[in-house]
Amino acid sequence: MKKDVRKAIIAGNWKMNKTRPEAKELLEAIKPLVANANGKVEVIACVPFTNLETAVAATEGSNVKVGAENVHFEKSGAYTGEISADMLVEVGVEYVVIGHSERRQYFGETDETVNKRTKAALAAGLKPIVCVGELLWERECSITEEVIARQIKLDLFDVAAEDVKKTVIAYEPVWAIGTGKTATADQAEEVCAFIRNTLAKLYDEQTAQAVTIQYGGSMNATNCAELLSKENVDGGLIGGASLKANDFNTIVQAAVNL
Ligand code: PGA
């Protein structure tokens, strides 16, 4: 199987940006620009919790899907400040970012909690976007593959093949996030191909070929076409450039035109 059997997915990760009126304005600007991607490229806006309801309403009837940026693994209970998968589903959310490096770095996220969140999301019918990636120090020590293999094995522990096919993997080298330093297209391809090989060993070739693997980390309107042209790069998780409608659209169009 080849790249064209997989769904290309361009997802914006808004992080901690935009009030509700600002979110509505940005989505209203994005919607008409990306309408032609319908059926070709999945377009997602992952927004802060407070914007979810606004985003679901603003994108209704369009081809833009809504994602959250985190989810808790318990169904309900005494977890002050947390949001469950069922709560997200009830609002109309379809995707959720799990294990973003900022959550691993600043909020104590571990592979164990990423695994629990991934399983909780899948059980509720959400599609997880599971983020993996090495630190600069780990790359310099030439252990990128070990780090990525470990994250994939732990983050997807006990996730069935059918569920892995609904899961998106985002390869985001930590040194490239928000730094303006993009991995070269060859570096991105090398690790995305390694992720697919790891999935093939853990599951089987057919399952591995079905999984959408995104690249993320300073992807922008200028470098997107080359990154997305790579065999194992099936889309992008976009931070900074997803906050500008025209830049985000340029990335979507690069995926449409592949
Ligand atoms: P960036 O963020 O595009 O701003 O580097 C990517 C991400 O964190 O998902």
C-alpha cells in the first residue's frame, strides 16, 4: 500500500490562544478557504476547551472538524480541572491531541498517562492524535530511534489494531516546536518511516500502512510542500501557522495538491 490509501490530515493546534469571539472569527475565515479540501484532506482545528462549543457551532455543515488539546483518562469523578472524553464527545468534538511535548515538559505527562488517555479517548469514540518526538539532546546522542520506539510502544500499549487505525501519530521533534527550526524533509521522512516500521512490528504491515503519521514542528506556508511530499509524512500538526487563516490554508492546499 502507498501513501494515497491513507487519509491526509492537516490539524491546527491552537495551544493557549484565542478567546471565543477570536476563535469564531478565525474559523469563519478558514472555512471558505479550505472548503475544496472536502473529501481529499481532513482539516481539523484543535482548540482550547473554552472554545470547543463555539468551534463546533462555527464549523457545523463545513468540512472543518474540531479537536481538543487534552483529555483526562477517567470517566468522571474527583479530578478538579479535568475534562473527560465523554464530555468532549457530547460537545461534538471528534479528535483530541494527546501527549503533546508541552504537556510532557510542563505538566508532568508521561508515556503511562498518554497511554491511559489514548485508551480512554478511543473507548469514547474520539480519534486521538498521539504526539511523539525526541529532545535535541537525544538527537545529538543518536538515540532518536530508541526514544521514538519506546514512546510508540508505551503510548500504544494494549491498543488493538482496529483502534490504532483510528489513531493519528504526530511526529514532533521537540527541538523544532515553536523554534522556527524545522526538521528537514529527509529527517522528517526518516523518523515517520521508522514509526511506520515500528507499527508494522507491533501490529502488521497492513495496519501500519493505514495509520496517518503527521509531522509537526515549525511547519509553515513555505516549507509545507516539501515536507508533505514525503512518502511517510501524511499530514501536519501545525502550531503558530494555524493561527493565520491564509498560512493554514496554504498548508491545506499543499496537501490537496499532492
Ligand atoms: P509549531 O507547533 O508549528 O508552532 O512549531 C507545532 C506543535 O506544537 O504542534
